[in-house]
Amino acid sequence: MSDIGRREFITLLGGAAAAPALLPSRTARAQQKRIKRIGVLMLPAENDPQGRARVEAFEQGLEKLGWMVSGNLQIDYRWGMSDVERTRAAATELLNLAPDVILANGTPALPVVRQATVTVPIVFTVVNEPVAMGFVASLAHPGGNVTGFSNLEPTVAAKWLELLKEIAPGIRRTAFMFNSELNPSAVMFSRSAEAAAQKLAVEVLAAPVHEPPAIEAIMTTLGREPGGSVIFPTVNFTSLHRNLIFELTARHHLPAMYARRFFADEGGLVSYGPDDVDQFRRAAGYVDRILRGEKPADLPVQQPTKFELVINLKTAKALDLTVPNTLLVSADEVIE
């Protein structure tokens, strides 16, 4: 072999030997490109057991679909999104991280993040009346960059009142308590309850509140005369102050209806509504489809499919109420 040929041969060998050394960096770059990022705006506080249950269901759903946190997926959480300014700041933080999709939990978070971006895909959970509130064009064809899982329809308010009257037949008036800033759609639920009130001989009083002292004032007034009761149609404001609410309903002997089962689990009299944890599990499927290239505009808004009636017998006894057997049989769970 000539000297020139020998040099060329050695050069080729050297190049071949060096090539494998380049592979790890290329692999690392490829792995980096495959990592997707999700920003999540959560209504509950970080230490709230209900919030943790929702997150666990969401991450488990993603894992079943092939997404592993600290593997090919990163999730950035912001908790306690019950205040508009706090939510606006959190949404800005998350968008600065360039997420591939945003998950917005609850009505307070959705309009804020929706105003902040028209390009980043948004999946929402537990949002009342998304069409009436202007969040999507329609359930079947949401359009834009937003889709998700809606909350209850206003007609359920009549069901709440009927169930409360069946458990506590002596009630003559009920305060329909909600925070109009966090849940403006709650007014529609209040009107639905009012429409059903006449045949049940119950007066429905719309009771918008914004601070804990207002909750106490209204419930104290209701408790001064027999026949008072309360319906809490939304989760957002109520869940933040549920310990105060439980204390006041016990102190003033007020039967109360709640929109989610965890209220009955923790001491409320009765709850009827969709399963929030199930919504987060299903939301993982939509996030997966978006991460794989589908558009929110092509994913129809889904309505609740799983409802639960939960009755707390211990609370009923404390209120001197006898729950009818018909209700006990139809309940999804009875807490004794």
C-alpha cells in the first residue's frame, strides 16, 4: 500500500472510530426534543387532598398513554387559582415556559389564560356553561385554541332543591350561595332553582358572596328562624371555605346541598354532581391527543358522564333529619 493510500486508510479508520463518540450527544438532543411540557392551573391549594387526587388521576392517565413525568414529559403546576390577579400572574409564568398545552381547572382560570394566549392549546376541566360564557363557539365545534370538559348544566339546580326538600321536608327557604366574580354563570343555576321552587313550596334567595364574613352573615340570618337551608352550587369559592361552612351549618342547624361528593365526605349533609377526578382522568386523553398533533378546535367539549349522590348520615342525625329509604337506596354512597 502506498504512503498516500495508507494515510487515507488511517484517516478513514480514525473517522469511523470517532463517529460513535458523537452518538450520545445526538441521542441526548433527540431526547430533549421529545420532552413535552404541560402547564397546569389548579384551583385548590397545593396541600388540598382533593387537588392532589385530581393531579394523581391526571398523571396516571397520561402514564397509561405513554407520557412519563421526568421522562418524556414535564408538568409545571400553579396552585390556588381562586384570585384573578394571582391567576393572571401564574398564567404569565407558565406561558413564559413555552408549554405545549395548558390545563386550566375551573372557571376562574379559564378566561384569564384564554385572554393571555390564542395560540397555546388549552384544555379546561370543571367549567360551567362554556358556550354561554363565550369560551367556545359550540360544544361540538369549539373553535380556536380551547376545548375541554364542562361542568353542570343549570337544570341540575332543580334536582338539588328536590333532593334537599326530600331529605329535609321542613325547609321553607334556601339561600343559593355563590361567588359571582369567580362563577358568573351561577346566576343561571339560581334562576333554575327559582323556577322549581314554587311547586316545592320553598323560597329561593340568591345570595352572592365574596368574603367569608358574608357567608357567616347570611347563614346566621337563615338560622334565626326554622325552615332555613343552603345550596352551594359551585366548587371554586365553596371549597376554599368549606371548614367554615361546615361549622356554620352545624351551629345554625341548616341542611345544605353541595355540588361535589368531597363536601359530603368531609361533613356536608348531601352532595350531587359529577366526579371531578374522573374529569381529570379524561382530560389526560385530550392532552395526549394535542401533544400528538391534534387541534383543540377539532376536539368537542365533553359534558359530565358520571354523577354521584352521596349522603352523610352522621350529619343528618346531628340535624335531627331522617333520610328516606328511597334516597338511601338510590345513593351512590352513604356515610355513617
